Amino acid sequence: KQAIPYLRCIGASWPLTKERAYFESLALKEHGSLCPNHVPQVYHFDQPLSLIAMRYLEPPHIILRKGLIAGIEYPLLAQHMSDYLTRTLFFTSLLYHSTFEHRHAVAEFCGNAELCRHTEQVVFSDPYKVAQYNRWTSPHLDHDVETVRDDDILKIEVAELKSMFSERAQALIHGDLHTGSVMVTSDSTQVIDPEFAFYGPMGFDIGAFLGNLILAFFSQDGHADKDNDRTVCMR
């Protein structure tokens, strides 16, 4: 995997530092040492090329989001992700480390500030105002969008969450743990793409993943067809 100098899914209009590959390789190695069953192994990192050589997740591995959209059930997913979150969060926190070890580890990831800034923007700022990359189903959701933008109490609550995100260096978090950052088969779960990793609040990874599962649940009706009416998924 090679880092390019912009956000791949948007293009050159959203530049990103290539140094994120360094922090991604660090996070993969650290999380992989703690939870090797659910993190692909890193074989080599080339810093000048921003290049990571890592385990190839062979077919039938697919992105979890695609599997959920297709209505595939993953009976081991909850167990695997619980194991991943438990081990990576506990063993990189002060619940396990000495204060000296923890401060040294926090300092190692402080340089990933640019990607933290992007998270602050797209999670804690842009959704609550007029912003370039906001998207919604219009005109059907126009009223809901205006309601969110006009809700000052909500924005105060979100500002408090943003403060927690910026200030609480509890554990080495993935930083972008959604269903697009997990590859799966019926018996394998692999967490990928921790380029946003830094020492932050444990609840961010947990909440981001659970939030994605909730979105997947409520979208099932929209993906139903004659071959799969999603009634099993909705139980």
C-alpha cells in the first residue's frame, strides 16, 4: 500500500500528507503485536516511498460494508471485533502501561496532527454547518439538515465531544474504524487502514464502529430484494 498526497476517494482537491503512511505502519505493527489474529502483518515499510508491504488479504475477503449491503451474515464478527478493541485499547492505555511508557508512546504519534485535523473537520465540524463535502438526499432531508444546523444545544454537545477527542490521550486508537476499514470472510476479520491512528479517547473507535453497524441495520430495507428480504438481518 502506497500513500498518495491526497484523499483517494475525493481526489487532488483534498490534499493529505504522505507521512500518514509512517503512522499507519506504526499502528499496524503495534496493534498487530497485540491482536495478530485480526490485523494483517507488516513485512516492510519504506519511508521515502511512503510504501507499506503487508499481508495480502486473499479472496474471499471483502470489505465489511459491501458484505453488510449484500445481506451477508458474519456470526463471528462481534467476537472478533470485541477481541480487537479490547486488546488494542487496554494494552496501549494507562490501565496497562506505566506513565513513562504511555507518555513516550503518545509522543510517538503526536506527529499525525494533520489527519487528526481532518477527523475534527469531517466528524465534529462540517456536519453541523454549510460545508463543501456535505451530502444528503435532497429535497427529502432538507428539513432535517436545517434542524441540525439550527440546533445550538446539539452543537454545544458536539463541541464537548470534539474537546474530548483532542485532549484525551487514553489509548492508541485506529481513528477511522468504520465498516470500510474491516475486511471479512465467514471466519476471518481483519482491521485495515489505521492511517488516522493516534492516542485518543477509547470511545471514539468503539462509537464509530457501532455507529456504522447501526447505519447498516437501518439501511437493510433499502437493500432488500426478492432473493433476500432482510428479515433475518432485522431481527
